[in-house]
Amino acid sequence: MRPFRYLPFVLLLSGMAACTGTQTASEKAAPKGEASPVARPNTLDMPTLVGRNIDQIRRTLGPPQETKDEAIGLEPTAEQMKATKGEDWINTFEKNGSTVVVTFNAKTRKVLDMVLIGSNEDELMRRGNLSLTAQNYLVLPVTDPKNADKVSGLRVVSRR
């Protein structure tokens, strides 16, 4: 892995953060007492999911795509639980045009990581409302197993 692969991206983000342009009417803060504007459509607020358990994520993102009738369903069967100890179970969610794969421990319900699926890192950062400088989570690229120069998603891991 090349250590400076993401340096231009980080520099671009820091440069954009330093810019002081004028705000448009939609970007201005709401007057006191009014609600602030809602998130853009086609975004998924991944930072609000960090630190939640799988049940809370299911309530937020809706039902997973897996069904209880599948070989690998919503939850492990008693036999699967015995074989895997409930570790590294996955649920896949579709929300606002994005696919999120959540890995969790079925015994403790703790979420281990979330992967936002896609091939364009900038687009995934925007869609997930993610920041490379967040204090409570890390964003890591998931490389495509067929081509190490491409990504297949962004992995979000809690720092806590």
C-alpha cells in the first residue's frame, strides 16, 4: 500500500475547508427559533450511526436485505451461533440510494464496522456525510480484490 496515496485528497479537503466564499441563501443558518435545513437527498448520515448497536441501526436504516429464510439470514441460527460464536455476522441495508454492509457480533449486538459500497471515494464521502478528521470514527478505503488500485467501498470504524 502506498502511504501517500490519499495525501492529495486530504490536502484538497483542507484547502476547501479554508476557503471563505460567500454563502448562498440555502447555506445560511436558519433564523433563531427555526429548524435548520434538512440533509440533502441521497445522503446517508453515517456519523450518526457510529457507536450504535445493530438493533438501533436497523431502526434507523430499516429492515436489512437478508431474510430469515436465507442460509445466512438476519441472525445466525442456533447451529451457526455455535459454529461462529455469533461473531462477524452481516446485515446489508439500502437507504437513499446507498448500500451499507454492517458487521456485528450477534451475541453482544455490537457493531464492528460499516462499509458504504461504491467505487468513487469522493462521492462516498459526500453520500455518507463522512469526514477524514472525525474524532469518533475512522474512514478506511476497502480495496477491490480484483484490482488493488480501485476501491469497492469505504469502511467506517468507531474509535471507541
